[in-house]
Amino acid sequence: MDQDKKVYGLFIDGQWVTTGTTIPVLDKFSGKVYAHVAQAEQAHVTKAVDAAQLALKTPLPAWRRSAILQQTAERLTVNKEKLGELIAIEAGKPLKDAIAEVGRAAETLRLSANEAMALTGEAVPVHAFPGSENRLAFTLRVPLGVVCAISPFNFPLNLLCHKVGPALAAGNAIVAKPASATPLIALKLAEYLAEAGLPAGWFHVLFGAGSTVGEWLLDEPRFAAYSFTGSYAVGLHIRQRVGLRKSTMELGSNSATIIHHDADLDGAARQCARMAFANAGQVCISVQRILVHRFVFNEFVEKLAAQTGELIIGDPKNPHTDVGPMINQKEAERVVAWVEQAVDDGARLVMGGTRQGALVQPTILTHVHPKMPVWCEEIFGPVVSVAAYDYLEEAIDKVNDSAYGLQAGVFTRSIDVALSCAKQLEVGGVIINDVSTYRADNMPYGGVKNSGTGREGPHYAVQELTETRVVVFNHR
């Protein structure tokens, strides 16, 4: 890639490929064009899959896959400040969070490297069955083949690594379609993988709209699996199109956090303020709904507003900024419209609710009702709604009264309350004494209901991206 020209190609079969059409990449804070990337045509999808299938004919041994991932992780670590600056520009993510994302991505690849060296099957005691006394059986974990990875704009590096790392660790080849809004960091990953020794054909990067390139990817019958992170509507469409082929779907949520009357209110308010507005609320497990015991409701809202008021809002390239712009002005307009509708319908605006361009002020609402979109749908913006409850069972019911179920947080000093929530909350993860937004990259991550299917986290994703093959010996 030539940084000076600021025009970037697709990455296909180890080569940079230019096309007749380009997509502008904007600096999300200034709104100015920062670079252009090539837009894929249908022939590029075919070419990428052809090359991926050819690469699979010469499998990479586990030690080599592990070494490539480890070396790529090292490159990310060495260049984390520069890469963080790139994410801050093209995603609008505050610089300190962008640099942290690079660190997480490196760890995701290291975890994936470890999984490449630990793929194993198990013995199956078929000899215990009458007539099988002389048989020996065991299982193998075998790669699926060519994997299609479709990743979002909000964590443009780490969420791509959560697809690429485990897929490579398992021995698959990958064709990736990162979000067109944040394509440049994906090309840096392709560059680093190649420098680390990944042969041509094993990783490809295509750009384009879901209505064109996305549909061509779904039309391609040679993909063995799809890994997607994005909206419920698109995830459902993919599942309907790909049929019986494997798919992992990490979809949306309107994640809730419960603040019980015995909670550390200062700590809870601090964490809720930070994670309701991190990345301008554009996080699948962002704190969108807070349920607070009525005994401490007013006190908590005051503390939450005070903590929120200390956040620094502005240019994401400023190392002190806490909240940057949303991905584009259209999304910012939608979020403010939802807030205004909620206020018109009776919600109380504690703070925020305005915008300048794509920069939306952190917004706190109270007195919301369950049918308001700010409560029952995924807002995916810097807005949090706070409601009161009288009994724990009521809070649990309100959390579960959702089409989504990704993660939930619970602040309490009571083991009984914590365990009751862990057992009864209908989500993929229950986080005790922290917010719903907590995620370590080695934990199983995924949801229930409309929040998706399957689990990410390298150990768990490798299982999703391999098949169990049983081998039976009849030794006479």
C-alpha cells in the first residue's frame, strides 16, 4: 500500500487489486475524505474463493499457523499507537480506546495461536458395546474449508481478529468483508499477516455494499461457514440465505444493568457513565438500560449525571477525549430523533439530547416506558435510560422483557441476589459487580434470542469453525 496516494486496493491472493470504482473513507470527526478503497466486483468474489480453495490443498501445519498468528500479534503490539490513530480517524473512536482495541486484537491473535496448538479430539469408548469389543474409536477436529467473515465498524480490528484468528487457527481460509466505513485497519491486518508468513490464498479482503458484495458472498456456494457481526435484520437475512451451512451470528442488544439497593453506588455510577457512552454508545453490549432499586434511584441518577458530566466530548484524536462522534451524521440524527420522541411521549431528559454534526451529547433519560424505542430497541448511540424497580423479581422480568439477550450487569453485595440473577436472566453473559459491557477476549461471547447464535472467543470459535470427525478402527 502507498500511504501517500491514500488509494487502497482489495487484498486478493496475496496481491493488492485496484478496480474501476472506489469508496471514500471519511475522517469521522471532520467529515473530510481521508482515503479511498477499491470497490469489489462479483469477479473478485469468485477469484478470492478460487484462491482460497487452492490454498487449502496445501494445508498449513498447526505450528506454522500458530507462529504466523503470534508474529502478527507482535506486529500489532509494536505498531499499536500508529494503528490506534488510524482507528480514531476512520471509526471516530477516542484515541485511548482505539489503542486499547489494538492491544485487545493482539491478545485475540495470541489466544488463537494457542488454540492452533491445542486442537484435539477425544477417545470414544465404542469397545464397551456388545459386538464392538475389537474396535477403537476417536475423534478429530477438522477445518470447515473457506470461511466468510463479515465484520462491523465499531471494533474494526478486534472483531475482525475474532473471526480471522480462530478461523486460521482451525486451518480454514478466509474471505473477509469489513465494514466499508472502516476498511483501512483491515488492510493493515492483511499486510501484517503476509509479513508474518501467511501464504497467498489464505486471507482475502473485499469491500463493498451489503446489497452488492454482501449478496455475492451469500450467493457463493463454496463457503463452508459465515461469521457475522452486525444487526439482527442482516443476520436473519444471512441465516435465511445460507441454509444448512454453519453460521455464527453476533447481533444486537439493548443490554441492561441492575443496580440493587446494596450496591456500591459510586462505583456503579462511574462504570455506567463510562460504558454507556464509550465509543459513542456504538457497542453491542453498551449500557442502554439501567434498572435501579427505588430506595436508591434518585441518588444513583444524581451520581450518574455527575459522572457523565465529567466526560470529555470531542475530537477522537485528542488523547483526553472520552466520547467521539458517531459513525455518520445520519445515525446521529436517528438517535436524537429517538430521544425527542421519548421526551414527547413522557420521558424526562436529565441531560444531553442534542448534537453537532455526528457528535451526540451523552444523554440520560428517566421515566421511560417499555414500548419506547430507546428502551425496547437497540439505540446504538450515546443514550442510557434509567428506570426504578421495587423487587428483584421485577428487575429480572424487565431485563428479560426484550427481544435481545446478549449480556447483563448486576451490582450487588448479596451472593443470593447475584446467583438469582445468574440463573434467571435470559442472556449469554451475566456480569456481577460490573456493567453489561465487560468482555475479556478469552471468554465465550454471544447471546440468546435475537442477539444471535454461536459463541466467539478463540477457544469457542475454533469449535464453531471445525467439524467433529469420528474415526473407527476394527482391529481383528
